Amino acid sequence: MLKWLSEVFWQERLWFPEGLGWADLEDRDGRVYAKGRDLWVALPIAFVFLVVRWIFERTVATRLASLLGVKEIVRVRATHNPTLESYYCSTSKYPTQSCVERLSKQSGCTERQVQRWFRRRRNQDRPNLLKKFREASWRFTFYLLAFIAGLAALVDKPWLYDLQEMWKGFPTLTLLPSQYWYYMIELGFYASLLFSVASDVKRKDFKEQIIHHVATIMLISFSWCVNYIRAGTLIMLLHDSSDYLLESAKMFNYAGWRNTCNYIFILFAAVFIVTRLIIFPFRIMYCTWIYPVTVYPPFFGYYFFNGLLMILQCLHLFWAVLIIRMAVRFLTSNETVEDERSDKEETDESGEEEEEDKTREMKRNGPIQNGHVIHNNNHRKTE
């Protein structure tokens, strides 16, 4: 059954233009071509990345966090309450008002105490700043090095400047060692992100991130198998060109360097819009949609490849809305740039509760000054 499915899936008429096939990608005359079996190399590379990341985050990233002054927010822990804990774990982290009233009766706490307990409990589950900083440091380091390496590998290639060169001679395009390692390292990195997604900081665009990782892995793998490598290298370089700026802005944000974070974020927003909303759709995708059909008739692989690019472009538009919204807020009101994908720390309202405690104390014992009760000594003396 599996053999039949494999034969059906890898039919030459699906993945190649008419008259071309897998035989055209067999090594000959000293020319080497990409092979589907090469992709297995990405799995051990992904596990190496996981190990290197673990070491990096606990040594380099932790030291860097200390140098930049990353400070943790002191969180007040929720007191142990079996009734509220059971509801929190099994039912909801955000109880409705009617549930708060019921939990108040069951736990013997006031409604305000129940609400405060849930706020503190939710804050306990949020990742701390050091964890966020470590993750951002790791991704910044990879994206920056990958961008530099990709630029070095492509700077002397004609298809970097003339996009039609991507398809010249397709599919018999010779594989270069720099292309091999660029592909395997990028594929291994995104596979490692997919493996670690359960333990990484979860943001509001968690589902979109999963879709992005899966689409990226499929795009890299497919473009490798059918020798769309020149287009693949350009797409990877384009994505890496802005990602390291975003991660560096996050790092400075977690460190409290607000002005530095804001200016880097504005630079990131500009690079993101130019690369993802202008160059990617109007140059890269134009060349993958329009030019190939002037060379050979459309086939399934042509539509499949461009379909994956469309998924990426939809994600680009989704993130662009968030990025532009944050950038406009900063430019118009000079507010601090905040990541809208992250859950914000909830205030404990402790100051408000202390005021209420003082008010109650005043009603019982009279005015309070500097925390001490003032007794009324202004009795009129009888002459």
C-alpha cells in the first residue's frame, strides 16, 4: 500500500514539465543534482540545533541578559486553594462573574479575593522575561548568521540580480556545495523549531506560527526534491533579512532599553514591508508564476509550489497588519512598542486593595496617618 502511494505521489507528470523526469536529475559527467534522500540529513542537524540551543541559552544568552540588565518582575504567588486550583486546571483560567460568585461561596473567599487569586495564578503560568530573552537571543543569532551566510553564498550568483536566471536550464541545475549546506541548515533549524514548539513561549499567533513552520518545511523540502533550489535560496535569504531585526528588538524590549527597541522595530517594520509585501509578491512570486509558463506548460508541481508561496504571503499580510498597527501607534503617540502577540502581565491591584483596607480601618478606628490611628484629642476643656 505504502509503495503504491509512493509511486502515485512521485509520478513524473505531477512534478515535472512534459518530457522531463527524475532521470534528468541523475548525476552524470561530474554534475551533481539534489536528491530527495538528502533531506534526511536535516533530522540529525535539527537535534544538533536543539543541543546547541540548550547550551547557548544557559551560557551565552544568560550572560548577555545579565549584561543588558534584564530584570524579572516580582510576582506574588497565589495562595494554595484546592477549590480554585481545581477550577483553574480543569475548567477555565478566566471565570465568568457567575462562576466567581459560586467559587466565592465554595472557597470561603470574597469575590474580589477570588478574582485576585485568578490574576496571580495566571501570572504564575506566564513565561518569565529571562526565558523570553533567551529564546529571542537564540533566534537572533541564527537569523543573523544565516542571512550573512546566505548573502555570501548568493552574492556572486546571476539569479540574485536577474530573477529569470532561476529557471534557465531547469530542471538540470547543478547543485553547489554552498546551496547544499544552506538548504540543510535552514531545514534543520525550522525542524528544530517545530520540535521545540511545545516548550517555547506561546503567543497569540501560535497557530499561525505552526502553519508557517510546516509550510516552510514543505516548501524547502519540495523545492529541493524538484530542483527549485535557486528560487528556494532567494526566498530563504529574503525571510532572514528582517527576522534578526525583530528578534534584536525583542531582546532590547525585555532588557528595558525602550528607545533602542523602538528604533530597531521601526527599521524592522520598514525592511519587513519592503521584502515581504513588495519584493516577495511582485518580484519573487511574479517570477515563479509568470515566467515558468513561458518556458513550459503548467503542471501540478508548478501549482503546488506557488500554492505554498501563497500561504506564506497570507501569513505575511497577517503579521504586517500587527506590525503596522504597532508602528503607527508609536509614531503618532510616541508610545512604547509592545508585542501584540504576547500576553500582557496582569496587575495585582494590590495598591487599590490597600486603600480599601485603610478605608475600612478608618471606619472602625477613625483617621489614619502614616499607618497609625489618630485618636481624637480635641475635647473642649471646661473652664
